Amino acid sequence: MIVIHPVHRRLAELTEKAEQLGGYNRLTASEQRELYYCLKDNAKLVRRLDELKNLAYIAHISGDMEWEQEICAKLDEMEAKLI
């Protein structure tokens, strides 16, 4: 099953509406603010996931399996919340 995070779904909805209207500048001021906040949330989410994945890689190549498992548990927890 493939799931879509609510932020990503809303980004898609706003993008489709903007395309139908002829551009993002045609969205209401409220929708433009919402788009901005969705983009900010998405960036934070991606940054945190990337940080954890990079740390897991460092733990793996350094041979610290306990640290790697801790990081992977955090990743699993975070990804479960995305559903």
C-alpha cells in the first residue's frame, strides 16, 4: 500500500488548482500562505529524514550496529507517523 502524507496531498491539490487557474499567483492569499507552510513542512520533513539516513550510514560504515539500530528505530517511528 502506498500512502501519501497529508502535506504532500495538499501540495498536489494546490498545484492542480494553480494550473487550472493559470499560475500560483492566481491562488487566493490564504491558499498561497497554505502553500508556503506546506513547502516549509515538507522541507523540514525531508531534512530530518535525510539527517537520520546519513547518520545511519555513518553508523553502518563505522561498524556501530547498536547506534545504527537506534537510528533505524527513529526512522521507522518517523516513517510510521507519515502514514
